[in-house]
Amino acid sequence: MQRFLKFVKYLRLYGWEPVVYVPANADYPVLDEKLFKDIPEGIEVLKQPIWEPFTLYKVFTGKGKNAKMSINLTTHDKKPGFKENLALWVRGNLFIPDAKAFWIKPSVKFLTEYLQQNPVEVMVTTAPPPSLQLIGLALQKKLNLPWVADFRDPWTDIDYYADLKLSSWADSKQKSLEKQVLTAADVVVSVGPTMNEMFAKKVARDYEVITNGYDEADLQTSVPLSPKFTLLHIGVLLRGRNHPFLWKVLGELCKENAAFATDLEIKLIGQLDYKVNEQLELNELLPMATLGSHIPHDEAVREQQAAQVNMLFIDNIPTAKHTLTGKFFEYMMAARPILCIGPEDGDAAAIINQTKTGKVVGFDKEAQLRAVLLDFYTQFKAGNLHINGGDTTQFSRKSLTGKLALCLDKAIAKRNSTKQV
């Protein structure tokens, strides 16, 4: 999880020594061991075992023991069947707040004992999964610790929440837990202003914004641009993030212009929903497509720097305006034009327009998308496809870690004032 990996990497610059607590045996969807290089020497890392329901889920649904699962206990390589839907109902209604729930009580016990012997000045939890926030909530109550609750994604407004088949009781329980965390934390941080507006409707209080960002140290040197008109998407491409009108427009442009078809390369690296393959085939784009599984982060950065255009897809959901993924900022670091499909008045659009790093196309706006693609292609053929970007240094991981350090100070000050009262 690069957000806090990078915070840990740079916190010492601001006078903080982090102690990290992680599961000892978690079933992660993806592991990139090359990122170990970013962990500073001498950092104390605490590990405790976690029991997860993934093994039972794999047996029940007939998946192999090595199958990698997403945090919401779903896979996307095929249409879900009866067993998958039943397992998803069980996940949503019996594992609250999420599939990591069995880590809460053991973690609170272990950390209470540890912290009584090894006191710290402040605690930070980051979610998803929301179970981590409940660990923070319990420790704050037990030890009166200053607490920063960080949200990389929303809780009950996350894109897959509606797919969890929640009963009214489970939905009410989730929202109650969310409200408890938002109320109790000394400082609540999210990745963008729109997410904080969503939280403020649930609990009125002050919220902080620390966006995701990029680390200049990750840039690759001497990366040649692709000779093809390469449209790249890196990362998970699930159903809500897949935009059929893009494949439709690209298919039409290929049929209308033989040169466009010859030059086009669609590069999709990461887990794909089965619908993506269906739509590529439907629009006769499979010959132009390169589909790949997860690659290490350093290779992903190289691919982003080599691409002619980096594609950013935002889920077409009611809460789409808040989406600010870490990938977006790495696209920015790559200094290649960004094609964003998402809300034209969303947080990502505001940053793209501010930094002049790409173009934003609204959902299902075919004519607008066609015009942007043809403009990019014309510049590509002329050999001058690039961005005239503005200052993006505010999104560097070093700068953002400075903001986190201020939040740590704020949490301590607030907790101290509460003690005095």
C-alpha cells in the first residue's frame, strides 16, 4: 500500500519515528516485493497473525488455493454464479465491517500490551479495510491515545458497497460504526475534498485532505516513448470502471481510418473484468490490445513513461466525484497526457485542469471522446504529443508527508486539550 509506505519512507524528515503494525500472514490480492527497498533501515515492524475467510471462500466456490481475492471477496474473471453470490451475501452480512474483522480483537489485545510497555505519541490507522479503524477506535478508548484516522477510500460510500447484498440490519451496523469512527478520531484525513464533504454529511466536524501523490525517486531514466499510439491503463479494471463507449469509439475510429488502426495499441495491465474482453472482441479491438497481469511497481512506472497516453478510468457511480487514486498522481509524474473518463466537475478533473496534465471526458460523451482521441492522435502523428503541465510539486510524497506530520501534531494537541477539560 504505497500511500503509507511512502509516508513511512519520509516521516523521519519531519522528526517522526514510525512503528508499523501489519498482519503476519494476510492474503493480499497483489504483492510487490521490490517495494521493500522503500522501507527505511531500522524501522520497527510489528506483525501478528490474522485469520481470514478467504480459504473457506475458495473451497466453497471451487477456486484454486492460489487464487487472489479482492478486499470485497469477489473476483472479476467471469460472471458470478450462485455460489459467488451466496458467498458475497455471507461476506456482507456476517463479516462486519469486512473480511478482516477477525483481526480486530487479537490486534487490540496485542497492541494494548505492547503500547503499555512501549508508549507512542500518536496512532494512525488507514482504511480500507474499515476493520483497521475499529482497532484504532478501541485503542483510543483503552489508552486515550491521540488518533489520526486516514481514509484512502470511503466506507459506506465505496464503489462496491451496493454489491454486498446487505440486509437493513447490516447496512445500519456499518453506518453506525462509520459514524463512531468519524466522531471519535482526533483528526480525520481523506484523499480529497469531495470525500470529506460526504463524511461531513454524516458527522459535522473538521476534516483534513492529504491527497495521494508521486515519489520522484521512482522515475525511470532514459525511457523511450512507444512508437505506437499506445493508450495505457495500469491497475484493476472492474465493471464500474470499464466504459463501453470508449471501446465503441475506438472501434469506429479503427474502421474509419486504416492508419489509426495500424498505429493503435491498447495496453491494459492488471486484473480485468470479463466484460472488458467481451467488449474488445465486440468492437474488433483484440488485435490492437495487449493484456497483461500485475507487474512490479518499477515496471509500471516505466510503462507509464513510455505510453503516448495514460488512461484514468473513474467508476460511473453516484460518488464518482471523490475518486483520486494513487495511480492518477503517478500518471502525472510520468509527464504523459492523461485521458480521464469521469465527472467533469470531480476532484480528479479539478487537478487535471489546474495542472494542465490531460483531458477529462464525461461519462458516455462519445462525441467529446472522439474529438479528444483524434486530437491526441493528430499530435502523435506530428511528433508533438506532450503536456504543457503546471507545477505539481504539491503532490510529491515528501511534501504530502509534511502534511501528515502536521496532522500528527494536531491530534496530540486536541487529545491534550481533551485531557485538560
